[in-house]
Amino acid sequence: WIRMGDMLVVEDGIYRHVGRADDLFKVDAKWVSPVAVENVVLGHDAVAEVAVVGVADALKGQVAMAFVVAKDATGLTEAQGRLKLEGEIMKIVDAQLGAVARPARVLFLSLLPKTRSGKLLRRAIQAVCEQRDPGDLTTIDDPTPLQQIKEQLSLPH
């Protein structure tokens, strides 16, 4: 065996890859794979891209938060449209992965924060949500998504 940092689950003698061990987060003492949640959310017809991170929570330790780029954002200009899609996303995650993986919030962004090479900046998303310094952002392609997250969570700029 070679330690690669990947997390596997063994069920009935079958190994199943669930994600990177350093990428998982704990909700109510249960491990959640952001990639698994993202795959379910991407199954919704209205979703173009998604990022899921675990954010500190006083009651549950951490909770999932989803950041979605919609295929067509015209229906999301009003609060009612955003709430409807947020509810649909929460419902499909709950049905396929259970309540523990259901996002506490679904925020809609114009684009996800990525490096110039296209790598998703999950650590920066998490840091902004937890009102921490996101660290070195010299490789970020566009800082607009992080600003959108601050605005939607009503965080100080």
C-alpha cells in the first residue's frame, strides 16, 4: 500500500473511492465528501458549475455550503427564483446522500474562484465564509467571486 491521501470506503469487500482525505469535512461526526455533493448538485439541469466546502458551525462542527454557477441566471435575479432553486438543490442532495450532506446554504455566483490554470480555490471560499484571511491569492484569475460571497453573506469587506 502507498499512502496517496485518498479516502476509500470498504463495503462488502468492495473498495470505493470517496475523495481526498484532506478534502473531506465532518458534519455531526460524519465525514462528507465535497466531490460527492458536487456530483449530485451537477445533476440538476440548471447547474453549470458548483463548489462545495465545509464551513465551521457551532452546533454541527462543520456544515456544507454550495456555491453554484447557473446555466441561465435570468431566473435568479429575484429572491423567489434563488430560493426555489436552492430548495431543489437541497432536496436532491438530501434524497441521494442524506441530510448530513445537504448544504446549509446554496449561494449563486457569476463564476467560481479559480486560479489562472483553472484549479478551484476551495480554501479561499472556506476562509471567506469563516471570515478568515484567505492567504496567498496571487494565482487567482478573478477575485469577483470572493467579493460576491462576502456580499451574499453580508460580511464586512
